[in-house]
Amino acid sequence: MSKYAIKPGATVPPTPFYYYDLDLLRRTLGVATEEANRYGYHIHYAMKANVERPILEEIRRAGLGADCVSGYEVRCAVENGFAPEKIVFAGVGKSDGEIEYAIEQGIFAFNCESLQELEVIDGLAKAQGRRVNVALRINPDVRPETHRYISTGQAESKFGISYTEVDEALARLNELPNIRIVGLHFHIGSQIRNLESFAELAERVNEIARWFEERGVTLRHLNMGGGLGIDYEGPDEEPIPDFAGYFRTFHDHLKVREDQTVHFELGRSIVAQCGELITRVLFTKTTAGGARFAIVDAGMTELIRPALYHAHHRIENLTAEAEKEKRAMGVYSIAGPICESSDVFAREIEFPESRRGDVLALRSTGAYGSIMASNYNMRPIAPSIFGGEE
Ligand code: LLP
């Protein structure tokens, strides 16, 4: 059940808004760090999932580093107290200004995604009289079972240096005195529920790492990226993802030397389940074909995942749940107010009979929800409310 349970007669703040349960976030971080510490693994939080200040504060306090994909995220991490030595910076298209800023901050490592990028970083490091740490992002050509828009590690993807180019990368590195190769970076995709994909990744990493070591490159760090999925169907059955299974999979399959450190970049699995988007029914109507719609005041401007990836989020009618008398069930499509046909959160689901003014919760929206919001149709950005503070 939604953590934002409404008591009969209580007033609900103006909708739409995001509600975050910081208590669940803390418990999630507790399990994630305990399971990672078992093997001495390091977690960098993928800032792209959510950058609300109270959330970053909990994550920093739990001891995680930061994984950034833009100079703006690097700045946000630094301003929120993340130690630069724990910041990694990935991205296929880093601008010169972003690279310069990250060099100035002295971040832990750049995850480099092309041969040209290596040269540019070398030049910009030279201009600052520095030598910077670089991990090569290698595209391992592993195909996880997930939506094609959020899978990144296949041969035809734009991400990473192709394994067919590693020979050239290595030759090039020897001519670039201002960068130091410290490791390899991988990320095969997001919302991966089948741990077999990670086992396959680890086995590929073993081969690729051996290739580099045989050519005299000492890999101090292995970065496995992120991608652990969550249960969107049953947020109450599995509020905390299977971190134990995830890290154990790497422990069982990844070959790690004593002097090597292993890093992860987790986003969704840390923050998704602690967030809910709270919205209100504006109108209900029935189409000529007899389909019933509940039109709500949140839309793809607040949560774009259903429109963009056909993502499923569990929806609850909190007003109906708070009532003593059970409401009859009906078949509803739940849609937002935006002038786009794709602005539909759920199509033809079994849902309690819904009325104007009912308050609904869209569950599991802590990751890639508020951060992907837009002002389309000139809508303001929805506020956030935090519960479960210490
Ligand atoms: N590291 C890299 C290099 C990444 O590209 C990503 C996510 C992560 C780590 C974190 O992955 P996670 O642990 O959150 O799966 N907007 C999409 C997801 C895009 C993910 C992009 N990269 C969605 O709403 O499903």
C-alpha cells in the first residue's frame, strides 16, 4: 500500500506532487551497503536517477560515491558534499567545459567512451598541468533482457569503445602522457531483473581484463556500472531489491585480484521504490467505444516513463482505500492532461470506480521520475514532499 495513506477527512496538499519515504530509502541503503561491504565493493550512486537534496543527503551519509553523466551532475555532487575522490564521470558526449571542470575538481576517474575523447581529455589535462585517471568504457556486446531503449551494451549501441577498437585504444594510450588508465568500465543496461545477464557480463569482463593485463596494463579498478532492476508489479512484495543476489553474482563470476577494487553505479535500485507520484482525478468520461477514462492532474510532464518506454507503474486509488465501504471495480484507462495521445499512465486496468477529486498514487517513481520532468504545455515542475525523516 502507498506510504502516502490518507486519513479520512485529512487535507491533501495541492497535486500533483512527489512523495518520498526517506525511511525506506535509509533501509534500502542499509541493505545495499551491507551486501556490497561483504565483498569490499564500492557503490557510486547514479545521480541521473534523482537529485532531490534530502535524497542525496541520505545517500552521501550512507557513504556512497557519485556516478555522473554531465558536468552539471558533477557540480551537483560536489555541492552536495560528495568527495571528488568518489566521483566517476561517464557519458558519450562530454563538452570541453564539463571535462575541464571535472579535472579541476580532481574526480576519481573519467569513464571514457571513444578514442577521440581520450585525446581531448589528454589535451585538457595537459593545459591544467595535471594527469587524470581514466577508465575505458568497453562495450562488451552483452544483451540483457530489458527494453531496447534502456539497454546499452550491445555491439550496435552508441555507448562505449567497441571491443574491436581496443587494440587501437591501447596503442593510443601510450602516446597520451596526461592520462593514466586505471581501469575498465561497463554498463549493459537498466532495469535488469535476470541476474544471469550480470553473470554473463562478469565472464566477459574476465576475458577483456585478461586481454589488457596480458598487454601490460595494470587494471586497478573494475567498474560494472548499474542496472539492477526493481519490482514494478509488486512494490510492497519487494520494496528492497535483491542486492544480496546481485553482488553475490559478481562475487561468484568476476575474477578480482587482491589489489583490485570493484565499483558499481546503481541508480534505480537505490531510489525507485521510495518515491510516489500523487495526483488527483480531474474528470471521468466514457468514450464512444465504451472505454472509461480517469483524467488526472499529473501527466507525462511529471512522469514520462509510461509514454516513453511503455513502462508500468502500479496505480492505487488512495481515496477509495481510505473509505470503509468497498467501491465496485471497473475497467479504466488512467491518462494525464497533456495534449499528446501517448500521455496515458495505464490502459484498461482493473481499478476501483473513480470519481472527480479522488487522490491516486503512482508507485515506484523515485527513479527517473521527477528528474525527467519537463515544462511542456507550460506546466510548472511539481514539488516534492518528504516523509520518514529521522
Ligand atoms: N551507469 C551508467 C553508465 C548508466 O548509463 C546508467 C543508467 C547507470 C549507471 C544507472 O543505471 P540503473 O542502476 O539506474 O539501472 N530513464 C530510463 C533509465 C535510463 C538509464 C540510463 N543509464 C528509465 O526511466 O527506465
